[in-house]
Amino acid sequence: MAALVRVGAVCRAGRVFPFSKSLLIRPAAILPQDRSSLPASPGRPASTKASLHWTGERAVSVVLLGLIPAAYMYPGAAMDYSLAAALALHGHWGLGQVLTDYVHGEAKVKLANAGLLALSSLTFAGLCYFNYHDVGICKAVAMLWSL
């Protein structure tokens, strides 16, 4: 597995540090000792997949920052459907993180993830239905602001 190396254990060597007995000493590094015991994953390593997912979440957030003012200035069908996709994906990933933090137990996690997928799908379908059969997201927000 991995060994945790404390700052005090590595640097002490007979010297006294001001916080050596304090809780402020944290693990300095995780050193892998045996890579064969790490879980194997097909394709990319897990850390690369997590990094790409994190980058994707940030990209959607940045796109939303630009999409909202653009939707105000250039309303239309393309903007409505872009907003529907970006908002549904952003909400799905955000609620997924909430579930990761607060739902524990294998069966509960599977049930919560299935519910989240259903909720996100219904959200996207509802926004697309609203865009197609009604005034659309941009026009609806403009109508709300004009009240």
C-alpha cells in the first residue's frame, strides 16, 4: 500500500521544532511501496480520469459564465438548447458531489445515483420540451424580468 511520511519524522534528527508535538504536523507525502496492490483500471489510470472529470466540470462552469450574458444579448433556439444542456449537466455534476459527500452504503449509493440520473434526465427533457413547445429559456427569463 502506501506509507505516510510525517514532517517531524523526516526532519527531526535531534532538532526541536516549535510545533513538533502539535496537531499541525500533517502527512508530507504518500509514497507508493507496492504498485501491484493498487486497483487496475482499463484505459486511463483513475487519477487521470478524475483529473479529466474535474477539468470538464470547470469547463462547463466557465462556459455557463459566458453563456448566460450571451443568452441575454442573443436569444434564440440554439442558445436555449445550449443553456438546457449546460444547466442540466452542471446540476447533475453538482448534485453528484452532494451525493458523494452525504450518501453512504453500497445499496444507498446505487439508489441515489439512479435517482440522480433520472432527475437529471427529466430536467434536460423538461427544458427541451419547454424550449420546443413554449417560449424558451431566454424569452421566459426576459418575461420574468419585465414584470
